[in-house]
Amino acid sequence: MAIYDPFYAPDPAVLTQTYDFITATEVVEHLATPGAVFVRLAAQLVPGGYLGLMTKRVTSAEAFAGWHYIADPTHVSFFSEATFRWWAAEHHFTVEFPGADVVILQKPLPPATGT
């Protein structure tokens, strides 16, 4: 297991390795460029590896307007199931939502070669 946090565990070597599973709990809502970060994390996953994210999700425009989550000035990115489904499709990942705030993305395996 390796830990990376830009403030509390800033070990850049962690960002040069590959992993079977990467998790980010209550992180992605703080990212100014989440798409770029997702691509970088995806590149660090082995084929078939998992990216597990935990963040509150937007459920509707009406709910968003009164949502307590947007009152935190450090929350700069917001996601819905549709957002994660779109990203997964664009990058050929599978996506599951096993809990209210949980997203599991799986990197595809390379195509099987015939023998």
C-alpha cells in the first residue's frame, strides 16, 4: 500500500508506480482538473485494475441548488452518475455504483490474442 497526499504525504514516487486498486475518498470534489487527474490515475492502474472513488453525487438540478455540499469553498468539482458513466465510456472502463457515494471504475483488460 502507498499513500499520496499533496500536503500530508507528498511522496512523488507513489505517482510513478502501477497499482491493482487506487482509491480516493472525499478527494475528487476538491480537484480543479478532475479529468486530467482521472486520466493520470487510470494510467497507473494495471489492466483490470480498479479506481474506487467516494464523493457525494448530484442527483438533480433542483437538489443541487440547495445542496450543502456546494457551500464548502474547497469543493470545486461536482459529479453525477451520468458524469461517471460518460467518463467510463470515453475511456472504455466499466462503472458500478455500489453505494450512495461510491463509484468503482475498472480498467479494461487488453484484447485476448488468438493462438
